[in-house]
Amino acid sequence: MTPAYPQPGVDLDNARFIIAWRERGRLVLQRCRGCGAMIFYPRTMCPGCWSPDLAWVEASGRGVVVSYALVHRPNHESFNGEVPIILAEIALAEGPMMIARIIANNPATIRTGLSVKLVSDVGRYPLPTFTT
Amino acid sequence: MGAGSSTVGITGCGHSIYLKKSDRTLFSFLAEAARDALASAGLTRDDIDGLAVCSFELPPDNAVTLGEQFGLSLSWAYLGTAGGAGPVASVANSIRAVESGQAKAVLCIAGDNYDVSGHYRLMDRFNKALINYGVPHGFGGANGLFAMIQRKHMETYGTTRAQLGRLAVDMRANARANPAALLHGAMSLDDYLDARVIADPLRLFDCVLPCQGAEAVVVTTLDRAPPGKGVRALAARERHNHPVGELTPLRGGWELFRDALYADAGMGPADMQFVQAYDDYPIMVAIQLEDLGFCPKGEVGRLFDANSFTWQGSLPVNTGGGQLSCGQSGAGGGMIGLVEAVRQLRHEGGERQIANVSRGLVSGYGMVGYGHGLSTSAIILERLP
């Protein structure tokens, strides 16, 4: 039996992000009420202006591939049957950059500049995961 | 550190054996390197009153409890926090500690005891951002992140794997003149290009072999150096978390301090007789050479085409073979280049000694955060006349 994926830690700074994905399959981001910056990954204060006044906003779940790796030697055995893992730097439509996995039947179709969107199966992957 | 010191410098260097796997403790590797460095400096344990250590596996121990293990009474203790950039920074800070009278002689050690699976475990608990937002994606440890950086460099500037391979092949040639290297089999460019894929575009010989080992130097007043064996620092700098907010940048921070570094040293990149660059991946050596002014940003492919990097080459890089051929002893990977530099400047390079060498550059890099190494450092060293 394949072991479960490693799971992110959940704390008061990131719970909204983790739970929105886990329970609703949605991506939520922080928006700074001080300077307006959109923020990923979740922080306890805005890394741009240090305001602690952060709101959560639902993102479109769309982005563009900036760079990517096809990982044949994953860090955890739960991924061994799914190689290559497509790991990508994604420019989210809302601005922030995110490192995330892309699911694709044929990894050779992945290209820099490709548009991606969130996968639709809720609860399967530990973190927001994309597809083409 | 800024400008260097005319009175305090490096008076000894040493290393432990490197092993792929054994039951030996981390302390035993740190101790072996420490004894070797003390002997090289002509000092004894009682002369040491400062200790700087860089090691990922040291916690729950630290610089002070390592002092207890080693029976040292210390007036100054320093624990590196900058990963592979830490050891170069630790030496710069040790020089200042001796200059300011906080210690008379500092032992600087860096090392770890890893094997391949141990290194993946390290990366799975490296910091909160990676634990929460990288590990659950199957990110592949540092290899997955640096594969994205290399692809971006290739697509942005046209850098090719064959160009990066020229560096890897020459570094392996250097290792073949280093009996301490774990990997010293002959490697051709085709061997490099055709190796097994680890994280495309990275293949096997782009990646370090995690291993066990340690490196050490002694920092004290240069008048205590054995005759002809003193090495002084002309300049040193460090920078952390630059560029803020970028995940896979094609620059590291060296470019921010490079002009000040060379100005403090009173010389430029063309005056460097070797570069010992942090080589977790060939692409990071490439980025260091760009950021440190050996060519304009994006033109490192042409630099690679036009130069050779062996100890006899036009631009000697990692003259002992680097981590890519010697093995990466965790944080020791941030000191292996420094020890090789001191060895070359003491004219103790053996079979791979650069003729009449008197100065060179050592560069550090490390502390992978959410996407890339957050820390950079560099030091310019010169043999005492």
C-alpha cells in the first residue's frame, strides 16, 4: 500500500489557506490591508510593509508556468509511483508566485508560459495543485 | 566583514576523511578535522579560546556544547546559520573576533554526517516554508528547486547543458588529482550529458553526493603562522534573503556586494588566480561567476566555452574537485572550497598545486528557503609574502 502524502502543518497563520483547499478545493490568498499586496505563502504579517492586518481573498485558481522541473527522485516514497512529479513555479493571476505540482498525463506537454488552473478533485492532494 | 585584516588571518587548515556511509558520529568527523587544522597551524588545544561551527546535524548541540565535548574553555562561540554560506561568513566573523580581542585563536569547523537518504530527510524538515508548502508536493528536495532555476537560466539566456558540463568535467579532472575525493573516476562530457535524470533538466552529475566529513581552519594573529603559511583575508561580505520575494532568481546577492568586495581588496575578478565556488550544482557556480563579475549576467555560457577550469586551466575553479566530486559533507560543503584555497595559498596542493599562486576568491551559498538558497558570502584571500 502506498503511504499517504506528507501533509502541511496547520497553524493559526495558514489554517484558512489549508482548510479552504482541503474542504472546498479553493485557493485563498492573503491581501495586506496596509499596502494592498497579495501574499503567498501565508505570513503572520505582510513581508512588504509589516502590517499585521491581513485579509483572506479567494483567488481565481489560474496561473502561468514560469519554470518547472520533472522530478524523477521525489523526497517521499508516497510519490514514487507518480514520477515524474511536475514541480512548477507558477505566476498566479492575482500576482504572487507559488511553487506547486502540476498533474498532466504527458509531462512532455509542459512548457514555460503554459496556462494552468486548479485541479477539480477536492481532497486528493495536500496543497493547491494545478492541471493544464 | 568589509575590509580585511592585516594582522589576523588563517594560519592552519585541515579536513577529515570523507565517507559515503559509516557508523561514526558527527563529533568524530568534526574532531578529526579540528586536530588536522591545529597541527597545520602549529597550535595545541590550549591555544584555542574561540569556536565557530557550522553543521546541520549538530542540534540539539551547539557551539558551546561542542566546546564541552572537545574540552575547550571559550571566550567566544559562534554557530553558523547560513547553510553553505555560513563557513565563509564564520571565518570573516572569527577574524573580527580576534581583532577585537574577544578571542586569541578561533577554531572554525564545518561538517556533517549524511548519506543520500539522510539528506532527503534533512530537506523534508529544513524550514517551516518548505515543510508546509514544498514537501507535500513531492518537491524532490533541493534537486527539484534547482532544476527550476537551471531551466530558467537555460530558457532566459540560452545556457546549455553542454556548457555546464564543461565545468563539471574539468572539476572531475581536478578531483582525480585529489586523493580525498569520493568520486575520482574519469568522466567525459558524454558521461555527464547522458547520465540518469534526477530532476529534469538536472542529471546525476549535476547533483552532489551527500556524505560524511568535516573541514576546519584556524584563525589567529598572522605572526603565529608557521613560516610561509599565513593567509590573510583582503575582503569579505555576506548577504541573506536577496532578492526578497523571488522564488527561483537567477542571481543570489553576490552582485550587491561584489563592487565593495573588490574595492576593499584593491583588485578585481581578473586578478583572481582561482575561484573556489559553492558547487551544489554547476548552474550555481555559473550564477556565482556572473554575479561575482567574471562575465556579464547571462553570458556565462560563453565564459564556459572560452575557458578551462582545471587547476592548470585559464580560470581554475574548485581545484580540489569541489563538492560535486569530493562529496557534500552537509555544511562542510561550505568550507571545502575555503580549505582548498588555504591549501593552495600555502602551496600544499600536492599534485594539483597551481604554480606560484598568491591570491584567490572563495564563495559560499546556501540555506535553501521556499525556492532557492537565501544566503551568499565571499572572501578574497592572499598568501602572506
